[in-house]
Amino acid sequence: MCIRDRFLTIDVDEPDKYGEARDLVSSFKIAWISKTPKGYHIVLRLEGNDRADFYRQRYPDKIKSLGGVEIHDDPMEPLPGTIYRGHKVVIIE
């Protein structure tokens, strides 16, 4: 398995949905959470059966139902401390 296949990003573009999105995926290992210009990126580390469980338990549908939240299966995250879309990338967790 490629290292990128182990990660998945929950892209929260509406900051008021952050708490709900984070709570929803809290049973999975959170690699980190970064603040973005429009909201947050919650990066999950899905290893072993976690990736299958994520899809089997219909988490994509639950996440999309929040509105303003997307899933990226092939995440490419900006490095902390760098500038992304005019804002400094900060890891908050």
C-alpha cells in the first residue's frame, strides 16, 4: 500500500461545521488538523481495516450531509509554516 493511500483529508470549508466533522470522525486516528484560509483540514490516518470501515459504515455520506465539508481520498497537504493561498499553514492539533 502506498503511503498516500493511508491518509484521507476531511476538508471543512465552513468553520461552523468543524466541531461536527471532528466529532464524526473521532473514532479514527487523526494524524493532524490544520487551519486553512477557508476552514480546516482534518487528516485521518487509515491503516489496516480502518479504511474499509470508513467506507463500510458510510462515513462519506455522513460527512457530506453536514454541508460545506468534502472528502479528499488523495490528499496533498501544504507543509506547516509555509504559505498556502496567502495564509500561513498552522497545525492546531
